[in-house]
Amino acid sequence: MTLEQMEEIARGNIESHLGDVAAEYESEEAAADAIYTEARTLAFDALVDAGVDHETAREAADYVARCYAQP
């Protein structure tokens, strides 16, 4: 799988679910603080589900999550 394909899978899952995850926080500030972590988790899960090994999925998820928020 290419890096571009991994990014597409990760972004797709983040964009599909990040709003739902953010709604679980009581305040906008708490949601904003958690966006990087939540985006990284969503990206990682999608990549592992697609068959990417954990180390590669972790690196790709970190990269893609930084596009949404800095840790």
C-alpha cells in the first residue's frame, strides 16, 4: 500500500468520525485539546483494519493527525 493510499484511508476515517468524537466532550475547549489524540486514534484504527502493520500505521497516523491539530 502506498503512502498516499494510507493517508486517504486515515483521512477518510477521521473525517467520518471526528465530529462524533468531539461531540462527546463537555466543552469546545476540551474537544479542541483532544483533537490530535482522537484524530491519531481514528487514523491508526483505520490503517490497522486495512492491514497495515502497527509501526507503519503509527507513523502514518501521527503524520495525518498533525494536519488536524498539533500534539
